[in-house]
Amino acid sequence: MKKRTKAGLIAAGACILTGVVLMGAGSIAGGFEQVEEMDVPWLWNTSVSRYYRYDDDWTDDWDDDNGIDVDHDDGYHGALLEKVEGKETLSGDFVRQVEYAGTLRKLEADAGAYSLLIEEGEDNAVRIRGENCDGIQCYVKDGTLYLKDVAHHHVTLRSGERKIELTVPGGIVWDKVSLDAAAGNIRIGSLNADRLEAEAAAGNIEVEQIAVRSLDVSADLGNVSLYGSLEGDAEVEASMGNVTLGLNQRADAFNYEVRAEMGTIRLDGEQFTGIDRKTTIQNRADRKMELECSMGSIEIFFEQG
């Protein structure tokens, strides 16, 4: 890692720690109550919404008696994924069957700020059920099943957990699966794919049983936990998040490139840590893992001795 990058990470960590301390002090002093008493609703609504930006003159929009925007032209909008025209956008509580023709080959699932459960059904149908949702699209295009949050909405007050359950055909083997947990949670019981890409920005991803050939995992501030078998190469990166990988194989089935900067990597019981420590482990295997940990943690354990 370059010196400038290291300095930036150290500064970022210090800022985060300072922010946590200041938030705690402000909360004890009654800061949240004071903010709610202010006539600036976007300050306190963002705690129950997500990903908002200020687009236009707010004086034209905050015209509701409760200070909630009822004009759908300006104001705060969610800067999320692009809405696909011609596809149904689902909100509230719903149950739908997703129509498709041909064979499903890929899955791209974006959890947004939702709790997403993906499970296999007993038939070839794709079904989606949502609770307390706001702007979800789920459709199939060119053999790819998409699930994403496309809400470009104003500040809204919602209580209760946002949940999505996606049922996919049983026994399916995907060419590629991409999982993105920006601020939500993704949980999967069983997943069989040629390639799995899992990114946890500030959310959590857990797969109880994987069978994949190649793996690409990234944990920025979130957590990723995967268990099962890996038949090919893997790239695992933890910036300030945590990755746990449990494999039902032997440790010497892989070669390793390990870089532990300010974080910690535990590989089959051995710990690697320290500033810019890079280690190469050569087992003369035909598979390779590249492990890089900046300020988080990576733990990989193997069931076979």
C-alpha cells in the first residue's frame, strides 16, 4: 500500500472514531430532540430514510403541514439504481410471480436497505414477496434475473423492517451471481454458481452453503460470511469490514498471496497482521487465493485437516 493511501486510511479511521464519540456526546446532551424541534425536516428524516441528496430549492417543496414533501418534482431523492422503463415498480406489501422465458443463467441482487432472503422453490417459478417496500423492480432480461431498489423518492417516514423474499427455481446452477448489500442484509441457504461476486458496503451477506468455482468478495464496512466449497480461485478484500470463509476442503488445496496492512488475516489458524505485511504461501496447488485486508478482518478456516 502506498504511504498516501495508508495516511488516508489512518485519517479516515480517526475521523470515524471522533464522529462516534461526538454522536454519543450529542445524544446524551439531547441533540436528537433538539434537531426534531427545528423546522428543517430533512435533518431528522434522513435517519429513517436513505441515500438522499438535495436537488432543488427546498422552499418550493416543504408544503405539507408535517413538513413532509408532497411535491414530486424537486427536493430530496434517493440516488439509487436506475429505474428500467416498462418494468413494474413494486411498493408496500406485495406478492408477485416473475414471468420469464428460456433459461436463467445469472442473478444480480441489490439489497439496498432491505432484509433480503433468497431461497429455492420446488418448481421453476420465480416469486417475490415484499413487506414495507418502496420502489423495487424484479424482472428477467436476457437470461439474467434482476432484483434492485430503484426508488428515487422523497423523504418518507416508514416504520418497521423492510423485507423481501425472492424464490428461485430449485436446483439451479448459475453462471454468475452478484450480491450487493449497500446497507441491508442478504441471506441465502444454498447457492451453486460458476462465479460468485459479493460486495457488502455497509450491510451483511451470509450464504449457508456455497458451491462455486470462483469467488470475488469485498467488505467495505459490512460483513460477508460464506460456507461450503470453492473449486477455483478467490479474491477477498476487507477494507474496514469483516469476511469469514469456511471451506470443506484442505488448506493446502490453494496457494496464497496475503497482504495484511492495518487489519488482521487469520488463515487456517495462523494470524497475519502489521503495517503493509505481504506473504506468499506456495503449496504447488492449481488454485489461488488473494487476500487483502486494510483495516478490517479476514478469517478463513477449513473443515479438512
